[in-house]
Amino acid sequence: STGEILAGANASHGFNVAFQGSLAPGSTMKIVTSTMLFEKNLITPDASHPCPKTYKLAGWTFHNDDDSEIKQGSFKLAFGASCNNAFINFAPKLTNSSLTEEAQQVYGLGMNNWAIGVPTFDGSIPVQSGAQMGASLIGQGGVRMNPLNMASVAATVESGVFRQPYLVSPSVDHRTLAKASRTMSAQTQAELKEVMQYTAAYGTAAKAMAGLGPNYGAKTGSAEVDGQKKPNGWFTAYRGDLLAAGVGQ
């Protein structure tokens, strides 16, 4: 509710991945994508929305993890299972800049204006077209984030308002904190909390979040990296007024 950073940690020396990392966030980006879909009235959590095993877009064939599929089920189920094609198949209904605008306007990402008191990377959501735009909806393509960015995304969902994270209090040097140009509606916030709570209770985050409910929500993710055998694993979650995010490389 304040944006205050309580702790940060890095497993390797020499570079602050937590604050300055620039990595594909994988399915944790589906929080931002879902915000856009809810705001545009393209879907609701309980609406039926299949997740096909494959989906073709602009010459690319997209697959789900383990070639899974959901033939009949709700969007909430697809979110909780992190089924990729339930998101990518919205691409024809979006413009090339839809995700970029959502991330900037509601979540304060990609503006390069965060002033937390130490150097940061504030996320990048470039305007893309075709298959790359589709990939960006699931946190691949050109989208880049770090754990600070994704913790802030979860914080914005929990509170309904973007509050720029800070490590050094702005009262120390009177710097101006970044602001988002608009806030999500109460309905959109409720829908996001519904799908994130479902993920924490029954979806891919259930094991990690066991016993922490009911005021909680989470999203997991994995992101393929060129030249790396295993994908990066991502996690972002809230419980009450405490938010956390991490990436394992």
C-alpha cells in the first residue's frame, strides 16, 4: 500500500538482478495481459474460453507447456493452469500497442522514470506486431522485466493503484516518484484478484502458497532463454499487504 521495498536479494555477486535485471517474465506477464482483456471486456474469469494445444499466428505455431490443452473450461482455469494459447488467441482482437499502453498507463512500467533511490530497470514492453505481439502476451518476445517490476505488478493488483516502489524514502532527497496515468476499475481489480486467488489456491502456485490464504494471490511463470537448457522460473504473489517476486535462472 506504500511501495516501500522491505528486502531484496541476489544469488550472484556483481549485478543486481532483482532491481536491474532485464529478463523475459514469462507467464507472470499474464497478469498485465489479463488486466487489458478485462478492461476491454473481451473476457471474464468465469466465461468459457478454451485453450487449444496449438495456435497459429502470423506464421508461428504456439504451444502450451507439455503440449497441454483445455477443451472446455473457464478463463480462470486457463489462468490458473497458465495455459498459453488461451491468451495468445486474443491477439487478433488487439492492436500492436495494446499491451504496451496497458503496462505503461496502469502499472507504470516501461517509462524509465522510477526513482527508488538506487539504479533500476523499469521494464520494457515494446510495440510489436504479428507473432512477436502474440508472444508478448505471455511474457516472451521483446518483453523484459525483473523481480522488482513483477512485485510491483502484484502490488498494483492488490491495492488497485500503482505506487512506485522505493528503497530510499523520498523525504530524504525530495525526489518525485513516478505515477501511472490511470487506475484500473474496481471491477477489473476484483476480476484480477479472483484469478490470482484461484491460482494460489488451486493452480500452479498452490503448493508454494499452501496455508497462506484466503487473502492472497499468485502467478507463476517460465521463460525460455536462448542458449539456456532450462527456462527461467518466475513467481510473484501477495498476501495481505506484503508482496514478493523472484526469478530463478
